[in-house]
Amino acid sequence: MLVHKDGGLFCAYTVQKKPGTKRLIGVSVQARGLVAVPKSRQHTRSSPVVQVYAGHRCVWVRGSVGGGSYSSGWILC
């Protein structure tokens, strides 16, 4: 999973370790106090990019590839 914060804009997307196999790849970003923004697609490389304006809030990022998943907990507080 790759994340980037520039000012108040937070971006994230999930990348397969071994690209080539078409799998369901997803990412979800939630700024504290706001609704999560999920995106997913069947692809061989990465999920779509999710952009959220978080301001100075903490963010929670979740990503999944096939059956595996990752959850960051509150970060960038």
C-alpha cells in the first residue's frame, strides 16, 4: 500500500507484490469524523487511487488484494 499526504490532501492505493494475476484489489481511506471512501477493481497491478481531503485529521487506511488485507489504524495524527 502506498500513501501520500500533501497539505490536507491524502492519497492512497494498493499494489500487488507479484503483479500479473488478475485479482480484486481495493483500498479505503477514512479521515477521523468522516465517512470512509472505498474503491476496488479487478486488475493485475493496483487499485484505483483514493483521494480524501483530511485537513489536519488522523486517517485510517485499509487495503486488500485477493483474500489478504491490511489495516493501518489511525495514522498521521
